[in-house]
Amino acid sequence: MTNEVHTKATLFNNTYRKLSHGRIYAILLILLGLPVHIVAYLMYKIGKNQNSYDETYQRIKQEIVSKRTHLKWKQEFLEQEKKKASFFKESVIDSELEKKVNSLVENRLNKAVEEEVRLLGIEKATYRTYFTELLNSQKFLVISAIPGILMYALLLLYSNPFIRFIFERVIQTLFVILGVATLVFTILYISPLDPARNLLGIEATPEQVANFNRIYGLDQPYLVQLWNALTGLFTFDLGTSFAGKENIIASIANKFPVTLQITILSLIMAIVIAIPVGIISAIRPNSFLDYSFMIIALIGLSIPSFWQGLIFILTFSLELKWFPATYNPGNWLSLVLPIVVLGTSLTASIARMTRSSMLEVINEDYIITAKAKGLNERKVISKHAIRNAMIPIITVIGLLFGGMLGGSSVTEKVFNISGIGSYIVDKQFIPDIPAILGGVVYIAITISIVNLIIDILYAFFDPRIRSKMKES
């Protein structure tokens, strides 16, 4: 137990020493451990006179002065200044020259003393160094564990580079979500569309419009409305929608899983098909397979999703009767056509990126060296090329996934899917501000989570990123 506490003390000491050099982190550490810092600062002020730094500093300074070393420095600086004035043909005033030389001597003396004190291992008495030393004390850690639990939690997080990496990404995600929410609300706020007029009709009286705005808080100032919207988002309480008076959180909870399910299945389909296709095309460039796959991929990128959906309904639903024409929650076959339509362009994009990335990697020197050493092509591709080519592929997958999640409304409309995309489209022409804000922000949250997973995958696939994380 004692060894464990000692290890934690050393860990906290080293981490606090690093973090406290940054102004933002220093403030954050003080705020999170405010009760501990108040007591520690009082102890510092009481025991400040006991610090040996000032005594050692003065003693060494006196030793240097007693050796009359500073007089040699003064003579050197005096000769240098006179030569400089003579070279530039400047007039020399004795009083100014004396003042300048004394200043140079004092600076050099102070630097020499500081260097001597540093070599003795004695640090200047500051609160930061004092508190850092306190963290080495096992007794102090035990006593301050409960009041400083938040501060120690932060230090523990930042002691591990991978946990720190994830924690920083989560904090960044919160700021992104806050920015998205503010931007979306501002656009809806300045929109010329009037929710009251659109819902009540053009024959509504001014009293009815004013009553509508009062009920939903639309008569309040911009900052008040923004604050209410943001607090509602982060407390999962967005109230009721303007149209239909439905609970917004419940509506999003019912509609979002359908969109997410179709998007994830489309992504899986795209990855399973596109990556092998891209690898084969890269291994056999300019072959019949390469040209065939890339032509198909180009066609997949060029086909509009709404047109493809209608063709699929006419062919596979009405003519062949293989799949239902519209979505039915109780029939999994009704998911097949939307998944294929949504995943077509995604498959084409990933296949083309995989081909480009693989072509760039397989021409690198280390791949040529691996082949020259006698490794067969399958091992070279699987163990070296694919792993190094995955970074840009993962990036594209993450970006396209976000686009699919937010842009699935067209596919949902074609196949009559009551998802989050079609929900936002239906609400935007009112505009139903809380409903749109909730839908967009919760899509942004999902995309941010996916980006966090992608950042973690970067570190998994690329050892250079892992080493940089450890160094930072």
C-alpha cells in the first residue's frame, strides 16, 4: 500500500509539473483543487521564510563579490563599450557609460549566481514549486484526497497519453456541439420565416400571433432564447414542437435509430465491398479488373440517389417483387433497397480512395525492400501496405459517414422512412426551431463520436502517432 501511494505521488508530481507550465491548465488545476490550494497556499506563506534559496543566493553572491570577479567583468565591459563607441565614432559620456557598464555587470553577476544555485539543486521559492514538492508527500496525498479528488482525477487522466488524447477529444467535441447549436439557432432566429404565421395561417389576428410567440418564448431577446435552447439540449429537455405539440426528445429517440441503423449497415456494406475492390485495383493497375472496377465506381458516384431509389423501386419492387417498395419496421427486407442506395456512392468513394492510397504505399521504398528480401506479395500487402494505407481511408470513411447521416433525407423520402433526416426536412419550412435544433445537434453528437473513434483508430494503425502522443 505504501509503495502504491509513493508511486501515485511521483506520478502526480511529474504530471502537475508539466501541466502547470500551461496557463489554462494551471488555472484549471487550481479551480478543481481549490480547497487543497487554499490550505497549501497558507502553508506556503507561513513557511516561505524558511526556504533556503534566498540565503544560498546571497551567500554565493557575496563569495563572487569577495573574489573581486565582478571587477574583472566591469573592466571587460568598459573596454568593449569604449571600442564600440570608437568604431561607430560616437561621443562617450562618462556617467552614462558607468551606468550601462554597472547594469551589464549586475546582470552577469545575477546569472552567475542563479547558475551556481541551480547546480546545487535549490529552486526559487514559488508556490508552484512548493505545491509540486507537497505532491511528493504520501501524507499530503492521503489528507487531500477527498477535497482534491477532481484535481487528482485530471492529473490521473493526463498521466496516460492515450486517456489524455481521448479526454482532449471529448472536450473538443463539447465545444463543437456548442458551436453547432449556436450557429443553427442563429440561422433559424434570423430566418425570414415566421413560425406563428405559417402554423396559424394568414388570417390569424395579431393577438393570436403574439400569444403563440409568448407561449413558445419567441418574444424574448435573442440571448435568452439561445440560453434556453442550449440548456434544453444539454438537459435533454427541448419541450414540445410548434407543429403537433409532440415531445421533441421522444420524437428524435423514435426516429434517429432508424437513420442510424440504415447508415451503419450502408457503411458496413461499403467497407466490405470497397476495400477489397480498391486493393485489387491497386495491385493490378491498368488491368481489365482495375478499369472495370473504377468505371463501376465512377458510375456509382454519378448516379443521383433519388433517381437510383426510384429505379430500384420500379425494378425490384414493382416488376420483380423481390423487396417492399416502402419501409416497414416489421420487415427486414424493406431495409435492403435503402441500404444499397445510400451505400452506393459511399462504396464508390471508398474504393477509389483505397486504390489511390494503396498505389502510393506500394511504391514506397520499404515495400520494395520487403519484396527484395523475399517476402511473398500476400504478406507484403497484408502486413505492410494495407496498414499504412488505412489512414486516408479511415479519414474518408469518417467524413462520408457524417454526410450520410445528415444527408439521408432524400433516401428516406423516396422509401417513406420516418427517420431523422426527413423529420428535419419537414420541420425546416415552419421553421420548428426546437425540433430542428434537436435533430441537427444530436446528429452532430453522433458524428463527433464517430470522429473520436476515427482519431483512436489513427493511433491504432500508425505507430508514429502513438509515439507523438507519448512525447507530448
